Amino acid sequence: MKVLSGLELAEFVKERQLRQVRALRQADHIAPKLAIVKTSNDPVIATYVRMKKRYGDDIAVDVVLCEPKNEELLATIRQLNDDESVHGIIVQLPLADESQTQEAIDLVLPAKDVDGLGENATLVPATPMAIDWLLAGYNVPLKDKHIAIVGNGRLVGAPLARLWTNAGHAVTVYDASTDDMLTKLTTADVIVSATGVPGLIVSQSIKHGAVVVDAATSAEHGRIIGDVAEEVRMRDDLTITPEKGGVGPLTVAALFDNVIRAARSRVDSTTD
């Protein structure tokens, strides 16, 4: 088995980002800042926020947490849009009131939409970028491969399919409406799963020598688990992400890459 460790790659990315942020601070007098807008009290979400704040500390990016009430959410985003000291804004999903989701993410200015989820977003969403980095970092080829993406969600499946399709790769997207999905997966050279259904991807659905990326996170009995069944990890013929430390660490790194890009764009726009 070949393990695709995002932790290892994230350390290299972090070193590069720290150099970039120091240059922004010292040469351009720009202090990159990320604002996280959160309305949910879910402890899993709180863990994600702590990870981002800790990562920001490591690379000298300021991270501020805004926790408005549901009725104050949109006003808070507007204030952050107008705040020139804020370079990136993310709406931490899911929101306490999920009916506000689309309006909230579309309200974020495209120049500050570092999650890349808004209707007019210009930046690549963090998790698809992280998956792309992960496979490139381990020299996993995608050209002329049959790629299966399981799940068509706004955070991973849909934007990853766009990213790879635009790059000229052969991508098939499967979701809950796909008939006989587990059988169809057996033809895939690369499987990326992001459904949040624990144990969905079973061994008999994966052909010999395939690449498997588990990009899902769901909570069960107090721990975070993915889509890949435990039996799959017993095989020695696969290239696969580990149970922990696969896509996650690189997702945080990719998010902060977008924050740095947004800050750099601010510099470039003032010097034109």
C-alpha cells in the first residue's frame, strides 16, 4: 500500500507560505487577515476553526472569528466586505440556519471569497485544490485515467469535477441517484469520495491498483470518520489516503494559499 500523506506535504507548503507572508508584511506592509464567520455551536465545527486559527498563527496570518446571531449574519458579512484590513472571508458551514447558506456565501465579495463557493467566485475551493496538490505531490497521474468522483456537493465533488474537467481529464461523477454505483466504480483508476456516508466505499468496488482519496468527514461516536470502509485499508495493492492526515491538512493549507493570493491581489491592485 502507498499512503498519500497530506501532513507531509502540508509542511512544505507551510514553509513556502510563511516566506510569502513575511514578504507581504515587510516589503508591502500588508498583514494578511482571514475572517471566519460561524453561527453553529457544533463541536466538530469548533475543531475546524481552531485548526485554522492555529495554522494562521504558524504562518503569521491574522485570523479573526465572528459569531453573529442568525439575524445578524448578513450584516456581519457586509461589514467584513467593507473592511479593508480583511483580505479573506469564509462562511463556516454548516450554518445554524442552513436556509441562509446560499445567500450568505454569495454575499461575500469575490475578491475575498477564499472558500471559492460563491456564485461569482474566482478562487479554487480549498478541498479540490488540496486533492489536486496531494496527487501531484505523490506523482499520481490523472492523464488518460478513468476518474470517479463520488458525491456532487458544493464543497468538494462539484468544484473538483469542474477543476479536473477543465484540465482535460476524464471525470465521471456519481451521487445518490446513480444506479448500481458500487459496481460501476470497479472500472475507475482513481476514486475520490466525499459523501459523508461512513463505510460507503467497500473493497469489492475498487479494482486492483486503484488510487483512493477519502475526502469526506462525518462524526460517529465522537470521532471523525470518512467514506472508506475499514476493510479497504487492509489491502496492500492500493494508493490511498490515511484514516487521518490525508486531505485535511492540505485543505487548510490551500485555504490559506487563497488568503495569501487575495492579499497579494490587493497589493497588485494598488500599484497598477
